[in-house]
Amino acid sequence: MGLRTLKALMNIKHLLDKAFSEALSKLVGSDTPGIVKQAQREEFGHYQANGVMAAAKKLKTNPRELAEKLIEDIGLKGTCFTEIAGPGFVNIHLTSDFVAQQLNSVIKDSSLGVPSTEVSKIVVDYSGPNLAKEMHIGHLRSTAIGDSLVRVLEFVGHDVIRANHVGDWGAQFGSLLAYMDQLRQAGQSLSTELTDLEKFYQAASALFKSDESFAKTARSYVVRLQNGDNECLSLWNQFIEESIRHSQEVYEKFNITLGVNDIRAESAYNNVLPIVVQELEEQQLLVESEGAKCVFLDEFKGKGDKPLPAIIQKSDGGYPYMATDLAATRYRTQELGADKVLYVVGGEQLLHLRQVFAVAKAAGYIHEDQEFLHLPFGGVLKEDGLRFKTRDGADVKLIDVLDEAILRAFNVVSEKNPALSESDRGEVARVVGIGAVKYAELSKNRSTDYIFDWDTMLAFEGNTAPYLQYTYTRIRSMFRRAGTDSLQGSIVLGENAELRLGVKLLQFPETIESTLDDYQANVLCNYLYELCGFFNTFYEQCPVLIAEEPSKTSRLLLCELTAKTLRQGLELLGIETVEQM
RNA sequence: GCGCCCGUAGCUCAAUCGGAUAGAGCAUCGGCCUUCUAAGCCGAGGGUUGCAGGUUCGAUUCCUGCCGGGCGUGCCA
């Protein structure tokens, strides 16, 4: 039996589903799914098969009788025992022996039972900040979610390319460049001025609003920039460089894996844009309408059922982001050879990206076997339920959230564990604070809007990263006391708390699988939270260090596997752990 | 107007693509530290899943209508 087959068996859900589906199909006479799922309620066992009711209906028989027949020849002796419940559910209880045996093999596996999948080349487009603005709370989602996805995809073996499609081009740079030039002419040192980017942005935009002649100059800078004016470009370069330095600082603080090499900015596509237009023209997709070059596809309708254009080139000759995004699809398939491209981009871009993908397909930039997927997420709302607007100046800066999180965490750790040295407390504060913010974001990952609230986001109790991190330190603390890391022996399950924990540990591979199923990190968050709940119950009920052998070693092994799973799971979320806190 | 998304406990969020009695955390109330870190554990209260219908063994989930909110709907990105 190859390693891969062995690992497939470690996926309990698959194992059971296969057995139930095959047996049920035999009874029905045609392909019939067993529909095995994790049980929702402990009294229903560990798993339940829900397929019998639908099958019985097809056969027009009594579901409970069909279930009887099914479990007679299911042939899973030793792994589980079953019972029929309700209208025809089959409840599945795994045996302690089976669970223990599986645990004993998983504990030797460095990837915790997760099989490596067939390798795909996957581009993940995330974060993508606008360099003309400071990163604010709205960037949190794309950045945290995207980075976690990247980590999980790499963990299962995919060839992942991070794509940070930063906005470094366009009209918004006019006032910034004009302001830079003005400062330079006044003899100010630009490098000093640019250290506080936020102040710089505000000053420039204030001037733009109040000073008519400045606004005029600003607009002229946009034209100069697009025409490749050297002086202008050098100012622009200086600004971009500083701005990227700033965003890299945020990434580093937030423990995001994006590096400068992952940046492929909008401007990088500038010279491809005319080619895109030319290629669309050659394929006779391009139509001139109201002075702009557009692609009209039947599936897109605008107001009053009028055809909705995808504008590739504006009437003034400039290129809107439709063109840039098309060039990016072209680059990703033709140059990078991507099998799949995931866009972690806000839901407000839904129509835009649908158009991008559709036009790119029509143009032949995306082939049948290449999958482009938009993973939308909702906006960030203020406490009053309204959206943050860039204009109203009420943005919460990302860097401020992180700093506040670290500060609060420092106060808490100083109170909880004053014995730790100041530098240790600083390190704990960093890991805990950042973890809290990231987990707050990832754990409620649904494509709906969410309300930003300092206290909710920076909570350290309950369903939070610090809770998971704390559970980890509890285990590490035990091992420090035990004074050993190398354990000879095996897991034997006695108490129910041990069995529950054991089954949960075995469900890590299933969790990774369903996390990637919908690309939803909150599935992983939920799992880790429940795992900790089970562990902490075990921790209260089952003494470890004072237990008799072989129970002591068995429990230490359970602790070890819990710690490994926790650390791995948190790492996949981009959250660090500490030895004590 | 049209399109997409959303509406779940006082608050913030879940619910494994149709499963059993809708779950957590926070907040409130009550227990547990001279056994491994109390950022923890155990327990209580709190719900007509926006409203009204429909589909079926079974609906927070699917369909229709209505109410309420968000986003988008040709030259910002």
C-alpha cells in the first residue's frame, strides 16, 4: 500500500462515505450516495449517513428497513458500530481501537494525515493596495484571507504564485506628484516628507480641493506621467518606492507572506495595453461607441436593457482598469501558465470581474481548462452599520489597528503573567495581538459585510486566536514539566474525553479539504476552536503528568498531536504561537 | 428601473451546499484555582431564522411575492 493510499484512509469521512455509498448503491441497483457527514450532535455518534431516506424514496420502501439491510452488509467491523435513528439516519460510532490505531499512525506523519493533491499552478491575486493611499481597515480582508489561502494551497502541495496587483497608476497620482514637485521646488527634502505618508496624502488632497491652480497642475501631471515624461517618472518612482516600503512594513508586522517580488503593479502592464487592444481588434471584438473602444457581450445588460460595454480604451485614449485586468489575465495564462487564478477581491467588483473573465475568454486569453475564480467578500461597516468611505476621513488605518492590538495584548500579558521578562512579554504581545486581529478577520469569513468594532476585533477571550494560542502554551507547559519530548509508547483511549479529542484530531485532513472546497478559512478556524474546546475539556478531566502508565504516555501523545495540529493549523492561518503567555 | 448579495439570541458571528431539539463568543446570572497556566472549565437564562406563501418524509438553506439594508449598473481604480 502506497503512502498516498494510506493517507486517503486517514480521511475518515471518505472511508465511511465510500463504504456506505457502495453498499447503498448495491442495494438500490444504481449509483446512490451515502451522504456521510460529521454528526452534528454528540448523541448521534461521530458521523452519520443521511442517504438512506432519499434512497428509500426512490425504491418506495420503508427507510428504516432499508437502513437495516444497509448496516447488515456494510462490513466495517472493527472500525465502527452503527445504529438507526429517527426516520432513517444511520448513526456511526467509531471504535476506540480504530481511532487509537489511526492516531498512532498520524502522529508519525509530518503532514498530519493530509494527502498531497495533484499539483496545480495557482495564482492568488490578493491584497492589491492602492499605493496612492495608506492601507486601511478595508485591506484587511483581502490580505488576511488571501494569505491564508496561499498557505493552505502550498501546504497540500500546489505550486502557488502570489500576485500583489498594486495600484500604482492613474489619475490619483496627479496631485501627489504635483505636491512632491512643489515641495522640491521649495527646497524641502522629499525623503523626510515621505516618511509620514498619511500626512503627505492628506496635504496633497487638501491642496487639490482648495487650490484651483494646484488642481490644474495636478491634472497636467497625470498627462505627463502617461506620456512618459522623465522628470515626472522619476518623481513617481520615488513615491512608489517609498509607498511600497510602507506596505511591506505593514505586511511584515501583520505576518503576511507577500514580498516585493510578488508585486506586479498595474504599471507593469502599461506596454501590453496597446497589444490587448490590437488583439481584440484582430478578433473583431472591439466596437467604437461614444468615442470609446468597447467589447459588447450579450450576457451583459445595463440600464434599460441596453448593452453594457466593457470599456477597453477611453475616448481620451487612456486605459481604464478593464484593460489592465485583461492584460493581467493574459499574463497569468500565457506567461505564468496558470491552471487556476483566484481573485480575493471585494464583492463590489463582481460585475467588473465577470466582464474581465468573459472578455478574456472571448479573446482566448483564458482557455477551457483554465479556471478563473472570483472569491468575493463583503465590505467593512462602521458601528452604525454604514460603510467606511474613503472620503469622510473616518478610515481606520491598518497599521493603527495592529499597533493598538499589540499594545492591548502587552497590557493583558503583563497582568496575567508578570513573571515573564519585558522582552518576552513584548514578543507575546506581538504574536497575540496580531493573531487576534487576523483571526477576527478569518473566522467570520463569509461574503457578507461585517461591522468593525475595536473591542470585538481585539478580544482575547472566547472564540479568538489568543484562546487557541493559550491552549497551545498549556500543552507546551506540560512538556516542560514532563522534561521529555521523546515518547515511547502508543495511544490507548479510555475516557470519553480522550476519544472525542482523538476523533477531532483525525478530522484535520477533512477540514483542510473542506477549507479548500469553498476557499473559506473560517472552516479551519471553526475546527481549531472546537479542537481546543475538546482539548480543554480533556485537560480538566484527565490528569496527564500524574497518571499511571500506560495512560500517562498515551495522554502525552494526545497532547503532542494536539499541539502539532494546533501549531500547523494556526500557521496555515498566518498566526504564530509562543511557548508561554 | 434592472442585476448581484444580505436579513439568525440584547450585541458580534456560526450552521459541514436539504437533515434530527438552529449553535458559539461577548454581555447577564450561578459554580470551579494547596493536581499539569482561570486568556481556562462546568452550568442557567435568552430564538416564530425580516414577513407571507409554496416545493417534501424534513427548509435558516431551494422557489415565488412583499418589507428592509448594502453593492453595482459606459469612460475612477
